Amino acid sequence: MRLPVIIHHARLGATEFKVIRPAQPLPHAVLIDHDRHLDAYLDQDAARRIGGLWRLSATSPRALIHLPMRGNQPPSRELPEDATRQLDLVLLHHSLQFAPARWKEIRSRLGPGRPRTVTLPDSGLESDAVVDHEARHYQENRDLFHQHLHAETLFMTGSAKVFRETARHFLDVARNGPGYVPIHPNYPYFCTELHSNDGILGDAREIHIEYCNEWTS
């Protein structure tokens, strides 16, 4: 998988931060805060590219991967009434020990950046067959996502392993969403979840990820 990105650098004091963004906007992608959980609505292109960026975060432990989407138009379909706001998304490795309170200033200092194309090997995708689901529920498991909210941005912090193993959720939406045939009226669209029962969420809310081809623009 070839993934065009823009690489930015911003300095705060003595520290330089590396920020990676998709080279082109993700117009058909929204992340909606519902207080108790989060909803992501994506078309095929957005799901594929976010899946790639999710995988990239597993191999980029020194970078912040920023997905600007809070200003996007929401889907044209009716959404749940308890939506409170739309968010950007930042993916980062826990070893960075990044303070989200610094994000707004870093974001304001990002220049045009440098374009680059990243090649992600297809063999790097984890499948259900190689995920030790039982081990995820051990008390010793540290491969968990944690979330913080700051400056209209959701920060997803995790290990390389948990990013690598969960990228499939987005790639499944890209692969299966367009041709999905509903088998129950309560599930008219293809969807998947980062769910608490999966043993991957520490201090983090569930994220419902749904395919959507109905957009206002």
C-alpha cells in the first residue's frame, strides 16, 4: 500500500516535534463525540487511508499522526441526537509521553511540510488469526489504547502492537462497506467497533466505525 503523506516539523523550546498528515484532505470522514462513546463515519477512500495511517503509527513511534477532520461536513443521513462535537484525531505511541496541552501551539506552527510517499507492505497487516485475544484480557496487558481530549482533538495513545492489530477495522470498512448487503433492518450499513470487550481499551471510550456513502458535499 502506497500512502502519500506530508511531514511537518515544529519546535517548542528545545523540543522538535514531527507531525505526519495525509497528503490530501479526508473530506468524507468525521469523528463525532457522543460523551459516552465516539462515532466515525467514513467513505471507502477515507477508511482505506485511515487504516494506512493507523498502520503507519505502529512504525512511527517518534511522530504525531494528525488527521484533520473536525471541519468536515457530516454525512447527509440522520445522526444520533446526542452528538456534541466533531473532532480531529491524533495517533501517537505511548513512549512519546506527549502532553496534549501542547498540541494547540504545535498545530499553529506547522508550515507547508514536505511531501513523501510511504510504502506499507501488505504482509504487515495483522489478521484475526494471529491476534492472541485471550492475552489481551490478562491483567499484565499493556497494549491498550488511552484517550485524551484537547483543542477539539482526540488523542489515541497506544503501543505499536495495538495499532498494528486494530488497523484492520478501518481496512475492513474500506473492503466490505461498498458491497454490503444488509441482513437486518437495524444494521443497514457495514460497521465495526473498537470495543471494550476486545481487551484493547484502557482509559478510552469505544469507537463505532461505520461505512457511509451519503455525504452533503
